Amino acid sequence: MGVCLLAEFAQGQVPVRKPWPTEPPLSREAKMAAQAGLARLGFYEGKIDGDMGRKSRASLRAWQLANGRPRDGYLTADQVAALSM
């Protein structure tokens, strides 16, 4: 992306300036709540440790797919709330 922006700048084009997303990071407790919710719903089998590693993200993607959400494996605060219900 940096190379593309530099090339556009060299051609006289002004690069698009969008603000960087500022979503606050989730706490370990929130990640643990999400893992517990995924386990309760049958999507996750593993340690409830708040580490969103490969297994946790795969479980999250499966849950996202089953619930009509974008299947990106990225945990957000609203997903934590939905999984904690």
C-alpha cells in the first residue's frame, strides 16, 4: 500500500487520507467471555484464557458465518455482547 501511495504522490495525485480506526482494544476478560460464549454454543473447545489464537479465531469465524455476520475472525465489542447473552 505504501508503494501505491508513493506512486500516486509521484504522479501528482493527493493520497486519500482516512482516519485510522480507533476502536479500543478488548480486555482479556472480554475475550474470555467471548470464548466462554463460543464454548457454550458449541463452537469452541479449548482453554478459556483470553488468547484469541488460531483455534479461537476459527471458532469465531464459524459463529460469524452461522449468524450472518462478516466472517473475518475479528472480535468486536458488539460480538462479545452477543456471545455473553
